[in-house]
Amino acid sequence: MANNNVVSNIVMENARIIYRNFAGKTSKYNQNGLRTFNVLIPTDMAERLADDGWNIKWLPPLEEGGAKQAHLQVKVQYGRFPPKIVTITAGTTNQTLLTDRTVGLLDYADIESLDLVIRPYNWAVSGNTGVAAYLKTMYVTLVADEFEAKYEALLRSGDVNDRP
């Protein structure tokens, strides 16, 4: 039976996400402006979350006889409780706080690792109840490209301003 008084956040390190739509683009699966992504959930955790009322969905097995994969849709909403989303470029000290105008860049980002905190929202409509998932905090480590370290060193040394 669902407990609609969920107050605990979900904290996940090294999370994997799918179905990214941080820009909120319209598609046959998404209303315009709704920013979402899905996070893959370990089976044991998924069963506990489903018992608490979270809307856990299951992907079919990738191969015959394989296990189903649980996932949870997470909303990214800038409003009363905007999320803190920080990107870090691997191997550098570059950190960027994303805003509602820049978060769409994550739709195509090459992600090395991702840590996040999901906050619950207990809802009740027309006798139905459940728990919606909203992003609270996310730290995304991006894969560095070939020039990242070179220009990071130039910026630290100040030489970049002396170049012709």
C-alpha cells in the first residue's frame, strides 16, 4: 500500500539517466515545456519505492531471459523550488551552474558520471494518490574533449590574454 507521506529524498551516486529532455521540447511523449529525464533504478530499490507510491516503470529485458530494468521519470522544474544543477568537466576545475536557459545543453552532453538528489511530492487527485519525483540537486561530470586541459592550463596561467 502506498504511503503518501513520503518525506525522504532519493540520493543516487553514479546514476544513469535515459530519455533526456532538459530543454522541454515537444514530442509525442512530452508536453511542451515539461523538462524531464528518467533515472535507472536498481530492482531492490525500485520495489521499495513503488511500495511507497513512487511511479516506477519497467523497461523490457534487453535480451531473452534477461531482467527488466526499473526507471523513474524525474521532473526538472524551475519555479518555487528550482534545482541546483552543476556541470564539472572531467580533469579540470571547470564548474558551471546551469539555469533554466542553459539546462537544455544536457540533452546532448557526453556524461562521464552523475550524482543526484530527487525530492518527493505527495499528490492526491480525485481519490488517487502517489509520489511525483522532482530534481533537487544534480552534479554532472562531463567528458573532457581533446582541448579542455590545454585551455584550462592557459586560463589558470593567464597566458590566454597575452596571445595575439
